[in-house]
Amino acid sequence: MTTAVEVRHVYKRFGSLVVLRDVSLQVQKGEVVCLLGPSGSGKTTLLRTINHLERIDAGEIYVGGKLVGYEYRKGRLHELKEKAVAHDRRRTTMVFQHFNLFPNMTALDNVAIGPRKVEGLPRAKAYDQARELLSLVGLADRADAYPKQMSGGQQQRVAIARALAMEPEVILFDEPTSALDPELVGEVLRVIRELADRGMTMVVVTHEIAFARDLADRVVVMMDGSVIEDGDPRRVLDAPTDSRTARFLSLQTA
Amino acid sequence: MSNSQTTAESGVDASGERAHGELIRAVPARYPGRWVVGVIAVAFAVFVIQAIIRSPNIDWGEVGHYLTYPTILKGLLLTIELTFVGMAIGVLGGILLAIMRLSANPVLRAISWVYIWFFRGTPLLIQIIFWFNISLIFPRIILVIPGTDFGYREMTNSLVTATVAAILALGLNEAAYMAEIVRGGLNSVDQGQEEAASSIGLSRWQTMRLVVLPQAIRTIIPPTGNEFIGMLKNTSLVSVIAAHELLTASQQIYAQNFETIELLIVASIWYLVLTSIQTYFQGILERRMEVSLRTRSESMPRQLWNSWQARRRPISNVSDW
């Protein structure tokens, strides 16, 4: 197995608040890792550091063996320019809590814009690919709809298609279902499950414990900026080693 | 509830409850106070208007005569030109200043800030007079490639005429206001849009062009329309440097025939015509852009018509719905 994402001893502060404290994490290719933890535990920040939406203060992050946000030149670390960072981000696309679809574009354009403008794919080819991805998420018939005309669940599925279109090495999900009405959660989780079956590497920040138990290859629990559990979902969720995990889980299911 | 006892005529059963599917036939609440206030307001308005119209001191025939007088029409044309050119400079300059203001480069940010601070902080009237007298600071304009004889020389006074001074003053002043409008529009776009764009690898410039600007335009259009109307009226300020626009043209005529009020009415009528046309087109533009479905508003005459129609609309039976 090869490593898709490797986070090594990462620290991150917002002012005087330490949000990530010596966090290390490995994600193998094809693996689904669920990040759990109370709000403010740093799980979303960790996710955002993986594609350099947040800068880190210490440590190293590798995606596909390549350092994120920096490069070594003649033995010294140099921060990459904005343009290079932006271009690298396509390898770690992200699905956001509030979808963040582009409201000025149709579903089809939302999915096709990345391949067209970043990869330089011809229009027709990008649209063909986008249509395929929309049918993969079950929205072939909504290609010409604008985000405002779609339900939250549909929007999130378009957002997943948009993330897939860049053929990333890993997709980062930031609480993909927590802004959805309860009856719409299932359709989004089904799509994520479908991707897992196809061997997509995914890191998912979630509050859906049942989903994590069911789908994740590994569950990581964070608390106050540190990783306190990392392992097989059944082991972590049913027999946690840390008492704080047990307390967190009991609050979730209550 | 039982429907069996309900009679078709009354829709009310023995216990006084209404049956399913019966329309509400209630007397609407009356607001006589609204009528009283409305009548008083109309009476007052009629009084003021007839006092003006029937005033023996206003010669309405002269108003009609000067409305299409060649000097007035020429002034009108210049007013329109000043408005469009001034607005064009204002919009382009405003976009440039707004992008500078949001730039990562602190020097550009500072320049933009100082520009806006200066041009918004001094009266437009002073700026107009200033540009007209620019030759007092720079008597000549010389643009020559250093070390050669090749270039451009001109006396400032022959280059900066009253019209040029007016355009410079109006356009550069407007740029400061437009900068704030554009900046507000860019800031109104959710931060998540930029994050989403960069997470699929779009560069900063692509994000601006493909994602942020198209969304910002919706916020920018309505206040820009207001600026346009403001610009139209502000062109009258350049009458102080005699730039021969509408107000100057009127002033020149009444300086000779002393029909001051008549010519001011002529000028006002033309300003009203222009602002009305502009308001009409802005309405169309905003509706087309669907600025916001919730706050989408109808024009005033349309609102009055609709509320009149609503009173007369018969209510059909529930079964027809």
C-alpha cells in the first residue's frame, strides 16, 4: 500500500490558541478515514491544512509524496507562490459543509469549470466528463439547473462531482452532511459510499458516527488539537482506549 | 368535525363551525384613517401645483418655446456626453482602485486609500474649479522621451478646456465613489466561493474573473445606477467653469432675457426626462439580473396598478383551485 496523505508532527496556532498540537496522520491510497471529535477539536483545521487552505506553523504534510505548500531548494524550505499552491490544490479537492457551489453557473459548468480552466480540457470533452460525473452522483437530469434551483442534498452531490472532476489523489470532506435537512443526508452518504467502493481515497470530517462505523477503514478522534484515537472503527467506537473518547461518543449518541 | 349537517347556503353548521372547503366571507377590516390622510395629502399637493401653474409670474409659453431652443439642445447633448464619459472614467477607475485596495501589495492598498480619501473628502465643486485652473500649477504639458527630442508639448490651457476639465473632475471624483461600490460588491461574495475555487486549482485571477466578479456585479449594478443619476445632476456643477452644458446654456439665455424661472424650469424638465429614462433602463437591467428574487421590486406605477387590480380580483371557489 502506498501513502496518499502523510501529516507529520503538525502544529498550528490562531493567535495564542493552539489548534493543532503535534498531529500526525497517515492515509493510505484507497482508504477512507473519518475524523471525529467535538467542535473546536481541530478536525476541520487539520483537513484544511492538507490542501494548504490553512498554513501550518511546524511540521510537514505530504500528498502523494509531495510536500504541500513548500518545497526544498538547495536544502532550504521555500514557501510556494500562491499560483503554485492553487495549482497543487487540484490534487486534494474539497467538499465543503455549505457546498460552496458557484451560483452563477449551472451544475454542469460547476463540474466542468476546473477541468476546462485548470487542466485546459476542450469544452466538449469537459462537458462529456461532467455529464458522466453528474450521472454518477444521480443528477444527470439536473445538468442545466442552477444551485439555487436544487435542494441541499443535490447541491452537495454536485459539489462532490466537482471535486471528482479534477481526478484528485484524495477528496477532503468537511462535515458534508451537517448543513442538510435530515431526510437529505442519506442521498449524500450513499454517493460517498459509492466512491469508497470505487477505491477513492477520502478523509471525512463528520458527526455521523453510524456512517463512520459502517464505511470508514479507520477512525481518528481528535480532542483539543490532538489525535487521541486512531484505528479500526469498531475498535475505536466500541472499545475506545481513551476515556475522553467514550465521553464524546456517549454525548453523540444521546 | 361532522359535515353532514352543513347547509350549502351558509357553510356554517349548527354549532357555528365552518365546513371544510368553504371560502371565508368576512367583511375586510376598514381603515378610514388612511382615506382621511390620503385626501388631505392630495388636497395639499393640488394646492401647491395649481399655485405654481397659475402663477402670473411664470410664462409657460416661454417654457415651451425654450424647451427645444438650439442652445438648450446643444447644452443637453453636452450634459449627456459629460455624464457618459465621466461615468466611464468613474467605473474603470473605480474597478482599478477597488482591486488595488484589495491587493496583497501594501503600497497599492495605500495609494488607493489616499486617492479615495482625497477625492471623497473634498467638494466636487472645488475639484472642478481646480482642474479648470490646473495651468496655474503646470503651465505646459511636456511628455518627451528623455535624451531625445521626440515627444509631445502643449500649453495646458489649450489642452484642458472647460469640457476637458469638467470630464476630468467628474470622472476622477466618481472613481473614488465607484471604488467603494465595487469593493463592497467584491466583499459581498462569500469567502467560501474563493476557497471552493482554489480547492479545484483555479488561480487567483481566474477565481476573480470566473467566480467573484460575476457574483459581485449583482451587488454593484443598483448603486451604480444611482451614481449615474447623481453624475447626471452633478454635471450642472460645471456651469461654474462655463462648460456650456444644460444649466450653463439656460443661464446664458436668462442673463439676457431675465426669464430666470422659465429657463430653470426648462433645464429641470430635461433633467427629469433624462433621470426618468435612466431609472426605466436600470429597472429593466436589475430585473434581468434578478438582483434578488425576494426583494425584487416593481416600478411605482406598476405597484399602484397592481394594488388596484388586486381589489377587483374575484375570488373563485376552493373547488376551482
